[in-house]
Amino acid sequence: MHTRRHPDWIKARVPAGAAASQTSAVLRRLRLATVCEEAQCPNRGECFGEGTATFMILGRVCTRRCRFCAVQQGQPLPPDPDEPQRLAQAARAMALRHVVITSVTRDDLADGGALHFRLCAEAVKQALPNTTVEVLVPDFGGRADSLDDVLAAPIDVFNHNIETVPRLYPSVRPEADFGRSLALLETARRKRPDLAVKSGLMLGLGESDAEIAEVLGDLCRAGCSIVTLGQYLQPTRAQLPVARYVSPEEFDRWARVGRAMGIRRMMTGPLVRSSYHAGECRVV
């Protein structure tokens, strides 16, 4: 049953202040999308207020129908060839020391958008050589050559979210595959051992403690050095309802469990998201 009222420990900040206004102005001027806005992230106020954002490339329309996500679904437009340079301009204007680039899933493209990821990373590094770059990628339909293209880019963190436990994939991520996502992370670690490999899960969709522990073990064995755990929040009535709210104390416990397994950096909490305070978690 969906609980309409959030518990007291879930409080999002409203975007306010000069820094938030400046961040929004830069994004509008350069015609850039952010996952902060498109996915209705609860941390948008905090991040915009600190002058940061997570860039979402390849348009605002996703070709998949994940039932937890508020991003628009349908038939997207072709990739914008000017987007990499505009993204780099925004990163420079915002004086970012760590840039996070994510995207909608583009199953309509032969490479799933991998080349566009590489071009964006290259543009940022050319504009800001000392800035670290994190890519939060889709699964590219399991295409090995697409993954290779991204791994050839000048990136520092490779991130792909596992999102939930295997049992819930049919209802939460019906067009994705747990094994495919896990293999993507394993391959990234094997081919680029210099990278920090990162993944994340949402809790509160109906998973059990045993299933969470098993997935954390899977991620550790896949070579993930950073894992994020956050509370799933229903963006609109069109998405899945929240099965339960996980307390801050439970999130703290999962952080200890993950670290005991060997995951070097566990970022956990009700409002933690995959790119939340991403610049603070760049361990390999």
C-alpha cells in the first residue's frame, strides 16, 4: 500500500538563492537537460544551491519504460552534435571540479549513445583538464563495442545503477536484465582497473534484507568500490508506489554491511542518489 505522507526524516530543499538561480540560468542558456529536473530528484534544491547538477545527454525522452522513473518515455530525437561543446561550456561556467554525465536510454541508436558519451567526456576534459569526469551509463543493450567506446573516453568514474534486486526486475525494470547490468560493471573493472566503478540501488520497492545483502555481495565481487543506497520515492501517480520507507538507522546498518564486505565507499541515506555528492566519492 502506498503511504502518501513521507516520514519526518525525508525533507527536500526547495531551490533558492543566487547559486541556484545562476545554475538554472546556465542550463537554460546552453539548452542542457539535467536528471535533477527530468527525474524530479529530491536533492535538486541542495545541488543547484551548491552550483552543481548532473547533466543528462541524448535528449529528454527515454526509449524504455522503467516503472520507477519520471523521465518522459517515447521516441527521442537524434543526438545533438553540439551538445558535447555546450556541456563543456556549462561545466566551465559553473567551475565544476567533478562532472557527472548521464543519459536517457537510447535503444534506438546502433551504439546506444556510447559515442556521444565519449565525445562529451572528451569535450569536458579539453575545457577543464583537471576536472574529474563520471559517466552514469545505461546498459547499451549489452553491446561490448559500445562499452569499449565509453571506456576509451577520458573518464575517472564508471557508474551504472543496478537499481533493485533481481526478483523485482520484471515489475521495476522490465526491459533490463540484472545479469547484463552486473556484467557491464565487471567488464568495466577488468578493462579499466584504474577507474572507480560505482553502482546504486533504491530501497523501499519490496526487496528483502537477504536480497539486499546478496546484491551488495554481487557488486563487491564485480569490483564496485562505490555503492549508493537511497529511498525510492514515487515521483508521480504514474510510477510504482512506495512499498515501505527505510529508516536512517537501517541505511546506516547497510553502510556497515557493505564496508564489511569490502566495498570501500558506501553512500547511504533516504535522500542519497547515484550522483549525490559524487565529487566526494572518487576512490578506485
